Amino acid sequence: MDCSRAKTRDPDEWLENAPAFSRQMAVQLREWFLRWEPDLTESIKWNVLCFSGRKLVCGVSACKKHVAIPFFRGTELDDTAGLFTGGEANTNIRAIRLTSLESLNRDALRVLLHSAVVLDSQREIPAAPKQKREPWPVPDFFAKALATKKHRAAAEGFAKLSVSCQREWLVWVSTAKRDETRERRLAEALAALAHGRKWIERKMGSRR
């Protein structure tokens, strides 16, 4: 959750504003991807540098302490080299998480990317159905706060959000490890939800 939130849609500007730790890794990955698969096109979506063929193929997410490479149909790819380190919720995305490129199996990454491009090009093969996930429990302290008259606006804002957006808030407030962190996140969540904001919009000013 520590990725930067640049507003640009320009890949070059996005890279310039990427966190210092991950900037050069993102630059190198971009160069590899466009050299290995020159027909891919670039775009910025969800603050991720995305590479598309017929549809989205993969991306590069530059964060403060790591780089992630999501493959949008990762669950359908044969990761024989074990590059993937995790999945993304109830989507078909699987991702590679890196803190350095030195230990990366570059040849395996190239093979994986090519497989993803080939899969994307095959119109006759539909994307796999999304994987379901268990609902994230609502922590008692959060439910109690929303139930108060003082935070009625926050409760209404939370109720209007999609299930996936609600989940982002629930994960964030309930995974704080220290009491003071939990209280700070709760206060920030209630203030943002009173304006109907998603988790990603929590740093916005007080204007609606």
C-alpha cells in the first residue's frame, strides 16, 4: 500500500516521479519489456505503468520499498520458474515483487512475458473467471464508530461504496499493528468517509 500516487498519465513523467528506491528498476523493466515485446503499448492506469496488446498484459508498480510486476491474466500462465510471489484479491492477477533486479531470473521473466502476450493475442481463449475471496470482517471498533450519531455521515459514505472499496478501508484500519496507528487510521478513515471518499482518496483536502 506504499506506492506513490502520481496523477500523470504520461509514462515518462510517471517514471520521473516514481519513488527513488524503485525508479531505476522501473526504468530498466520498461526498457526490457518494450525491447522484448515491441508491439506492446504503454499507458498509466491506477498509477501503474501498464503494457497492453489486445488488452492489458502486465504492468510495473513503483513503490517506496519494492517494485511489483502484475500480470493481468497471471492465473492462466505457467510460472515454471516460480517468479510469482502472490495474487491480487479476487482477480486473475498474479504479481512478481522485487526489491532488486540482481536476483531476478531475467530469462524466465522474458519467457513469462512472451507467454502473456501470446495468451492475450488469442481471441478464442476467454479470460478465466475471477477468483472469489472471503469477505473481510468488519472490526468491532470500526463498526462501533460508524454506529454513533457523530459519524453518521461516515457510515452513509461507507455504505455507498462498492464492496471492493469498502474492503480497502477495512483492510487498512484493521491491519494496524499498534494502538496509536489504529486510532490514527480510524480518525482518518472517518473523516474521509464523511465525504464519501475511497481509500485511495483519503489524502484529499476537506472540499467535497
